Amino acid sequence: MIRATFDRDFSGFTLSGHAGYAEAGEDIVCAAVSAMTNFAVNGAEAFGAEAEVSAEGEEAQVSYRLCKPCEEASKLISVFYEELRQLQKQYPAYVRVQKNSK
């Protein structure tokens, strides 16, 4: 399962896990999450956002945090959150989305 956790103020997010919907290279859930993640990160960068990014390949974990507030990037991250929530509705056994309590 892919787990996505977003900061309440949409200043960052963490993704971890594998969808497990299908074999590697055939997994449409994984492909959708990967495409949306790339769009959100590249879009935030296009708005001039500076962020700390870390990725762990073996553990399939990505962490993205804005270094300073950027309204446009935060809006984009909130749209990413909503899109992942829609994907969760379609594939609830493969995607879990939540917000941090802080």
C-alpha cells in the first residue's frame, strides 16, 4: 500500500510503500502516484519554491518539505492531496491518504 501523509498547512508531504496493485511495470496505481508526485514537485519548483527532498529507493519513500512558505506551491500540494484522495476512493486497498495532526 502507498501511504501519503501531508502537512496540515500543505507545506510538505511524505509518500511511502508500494501499491501492489499489479506486477512492476504494470501497476497503474503506482504509475498514477508517480506521475502526480513528479507533477507536484516540478510544479512547485516552477513557482520558485525551495524544498528539502529526500528519497529512499529501497524503502520507496519520498519526503518533500518547503524551506520557506510559498503560497503557489502550497496550493499545488493541496491539489495533489485532493487528487490522491480521489485515487484512494477508486483504489482503497492500495492508497491511503491523511493529514498530519500538527
